[in-house]
Amino acid sequence: MPCMDDAIASPELAIAEPLTVIDALFQARSAAGGPPGAAWGEREHFLRALGLDDEQSYAKVPCLNDMASTDFAKRLSLVRYRGLVQDIFEPEIYVAMLEEQDASTTPAPGTSRIITTKYRESIEPAPGKVLKDVGRDGLSQRGACYLVPLPGETPWACEASARQAAQSAPTPTVQEPPTGPSKKRSQPEDDVDMAGNDTATAKDGSDSGLCAPAFRRGRTAANGNAAPTTLGGMQNSDEFGLNFPLPWEEKRGSGASTACIVKLYDQDVDALRVCDTVEILGILCMHAEMANLCPSSGEVLGEDARSPSHSLVPRLHAISIRKLPFFHPLLPFTPDWLSEARLAAAYQANLSAPGAHAAARSAAVAQLARGLGGDMLATEYVLMMLASRSFAKHGDKPLGAWSLNLARWPQGVDVSSFGQAVSELVPRAVLLPLNTQTLNTKKWRPVKDYQANRLVAGQLQLAHGTVLILDETGLVEGQVTAPGVKSLTAVGTLVTDHHLACDFAAYDVKIPVELSCILVSNGKSIVKLVDTVVPVQFEALPAQGESCPLDAARFLLGMITRSTKVLNIPEAVAAQISDDFAKIREMLQEVPPELCHTWMALARASCFSHGEDELTLERWNSVMQLEKQRLGRCKLQGVL
């Protein structure tokens, strides 16, 4: 790599004018030995210039999620964006290189050069220059996907992310509002890019407003004809909306409610999957005029729904992506970087003081008890749910993941108070009413709309690690329609099989997701095969007063759920578990054999919540006491 001067290598320039850096790197590589190819070390340069080998440095890059409005972000600057992959688009073929020549009729020899159009929606020639097409050699391919903010983010989690960014980031560069008409051309009618692509070149390749065009391969049915629509009715991008899984979170113009179309390059083209939680480091492109704002011609399926305005859905050209499963704002790092050693160091820095761990756990217990009427048995099970996650697989079954049914919920007690108590401890929590009306009318699972060529979001499309509370207390007798039956089946698939069922008309596509599912019901849940049923017994509520600080409890739960380590079980304890299970099966024949898997998940969560890496006989006996009390309640209440 040729040495760059200090100005090009500065982190300030990398953030404020990343395209200047990219163009300089491209020309340096070209001068060193011909065309640089698809990549020329630009990704490595940005990671090195910004010191991103230490992931704590990512907080120095402005984040769209933390801005009051995207209008405050400088166009074509380097930004971060954290979100859920809601849909994957077809790859684009785009013009990646053009030849720059003098605008004179007979340009002098040696005055032309190859320039790159990578990481941008459009490019304009410099004064006195024209841009020419270089044919097939200038074409390349990039991926594209649709990202939405993480659904169900709780207020404290949003504030924690913004606070961390404010403490680390330099003074942001604010975009000045436009003062006059733009000089860029509007998108032509024949641009059918579903992601709002670049304007097309003139036929001779010398237009003064030349933009890098992109084309997509259209979807067809198996018989070669256009695939039928599943929803019907052509929609423009405004009618289609931002396609959030939780529609009530859509607040247009707010930074926290910004959706983005992300363009992916090189090794990242096929790196993302639907429902991945990712953070994009990329170049922000927002050209409000680059969209098809006219009514749809109907000649191309879904042309407008696939091309929302840049002001509605900005484009982000990714230089780097980070996958963030079980994202937690107090530990916003990838699993590879957040090693067990770094987790241990974080624990030492936050919870190693005498009594700190126990105090954090007690704060979580007290918070949950407020929403559970002082029922300490139910409180312990909910806490174990919040401290659980899958750490391995046995066949297709994830080990460590389980579902919880809080049965016999008292009549007249609002479930939202419980949901509020949970949301104060976890970064993402969603409460959904589950009854006849909502099953029949709400969008529960994602549905492929072939006419718009978009995956229409459903409210079960949530990020890994989200706590999903399903409120069945409003369930009454009623007629469940055919769509309602499909919705209930999708709920059951999510709760018991840990898969999100996406409706592709002729078949379902099942996507693995790991949510903490809690079903609240007056009787036993209508969802079959829930792992653990706990009949709730409200007692006198604890004395009201100011709740204790929850930052330590939030950090503790974040620490536990970020780790996938296996619980160490000595042979003597394993033998005791086997004996206890045999005794329980003899006493209660209704107990399913799968209960043993659930016991392992409960033991792991209980140990980790107490700061223990090994299951002792004492800890196992405490878990068994909880189980005996729970099973006794179930038998008494008739919900085994």
C-alpha cells in the first residue's frame, strides 16, 4: 500500500469526507500498477485510521440512531447505523469505474484516468471534465438489504447508547439545510432499482450529471412467469411505509425511527441474513430528488415500493459491518471481540466489589416483584428467563432456551405493569395482546408481497435477545379466521421451535430466532408445549417507594446473556439430577421427558445470576425447591 500523507490518513477526514479518502486510495493504487480491481485496501485503511481494532473506538463515529433527525447528519460523511435486517434484496449490477477525460473536443493524450464510483449513489464530473463508460470492465456487483431500528428498544437502552456516543464522539458535523435547488437530475422512469438506485448515464456516457446506474434481476415464479402477488394492489413508497415490524414505532423524521437501505461490497455482499442484528459503518447518501415520486406506471412490478425517497429511507454504503447478536447497549461489541477475558475484566470493573453482585441481583428481583404482585416464585422464574440464552444445540433443539407461561393471572390486573417492570431491566421488550381479534387482524408473521417484491414485516419479526410478552388475558370465545389460525401457528412455532415462519405463499421459510418468550394467561396458555408453567399467586405488594438504581442489574443481565459458555456440572451433581428427575416422574406422571432439558437451562441461568460457573449440590437443591413448589402449584391449579 503506498504511503498516504497525514491529511488523508487522519481520522477527522475519514469521518467528515470519506469519499475523498477513498478516491485518493484508489488513485494511489492505480498509479502503483494499473487498475486496482474490486477492492484496494480501503476497508483496512478506515479500520486502521479510526483505530477500530479496539471496538470501543466505534463510539467515536456519529450514529444515526442517536440523532434527533437525520437532517443533522452531514451528507456523504461516515456514520454508524444499528438495526435489524428486515429484508434482503437481490444483488445489484452497477457501474463501479468510469473514465474521466478532458471536456475538449480532442483531449490531449495521457489526460484521462479511471475513477471509482464505489460507495456512492451518483458522481458528477469535475469542472472541465466528462465521464465515459468503460464497458463491461467497469461493472461490478453489490448486495443490498433493508434495515430498520431494533424493534422494542426500551427508553433506558436508547439513552444508554446515546450517552455512550456523546461521551466518545467528537463534535458532530451538522448538515446545513439546503438553500437552493439541487443540480442533480431526478431519477429517470426506466430505473427499476428496488433500493432507490442511481440515475442512469446518458447514451454517450458524457452527461454532466452522470450517475452510476444499477440494475436488478427480477423475481419470477417457478414456471417462468411473473410471480403472483400475495397482498394485491400496487402501492407507492409512501403508502408502503417504512415497513417496521412494530408499526407504532414509526415516527417519520426522527433519527431513532430511521430505516436504511444498505449497500454491501466485496466480502460482505452475501454476509447478512434476515433478522440479523448488525451495526453498519458506512457512507451516508441522502439525495431527496433521487426517487420515483410519480405514480407507478404499472409496467414494472412494485417499482415505487422498491424505490422509496432518500429523504424517507437514506442509503448507506457499508465499509464495514459488525454482527451484534443479543445486542446490549452497556456491552455494544461483537462476540469475537468481547471474549471471555474481556467479559471477566468488565465484571471486575463493575461487580467485583464485596456484595456488588448480590446487590445487583436483589435489585432485579425487587424490580420484577413489583410487577408480579410480590410473588417471589414467579419472580425467580422470570429472572431466570431474563438470564437465559442458547449456548449449544442437541439436534435441532437449542440448549439453554426455554419458554415460560405465567398462568392464572389475576382478573382485572393489567399485564402492562409487568411488562413495564421487565422493560426497566432489558434493552428490548415487546408486549403484544394475543386474542381472537388480534390474531384475525394483526400482521404477526412476515409475508412476501410478490407484486411489491418486498417482505412485509410482521410483529413477530424481532431481534435476537428481545423479551416477548404475549398477553392472553383478553382472550374470549370467538371465531378465529383462516389467517388467524396461521397467525396462531406462527406464534406456536416461535415459542416452541424458536423459528420465525415467513409466509412465501406456496411455502413457509423458517428463520432461527432466539427470543425470551413469556405468555401471560388467565388459565393455561393456548400455545401448546410451553416448557414451563408457573401459576401466579399475587400477594400484598411491596411497600411503594423509589425503586433502587437498576444500572448494576442491567449490566449483570447483559453480562450473562452475552456469554455462551457452558455450565460446569460435576459428576456427583449430574448423578443427583438424574435421581431427582426419576423421582419427579414417579410422583407426577404428567411431567414430560423434555423437562430435564429445561432443568439444565434453569440451573445454568440460576448459577450465572448468582455469579457461579459451576453447579454445586447446594445450588441444584435450591433450583429443585423452586421446581417442587412450581409443580405443586400446577397440580393444585390443574395446569400440569
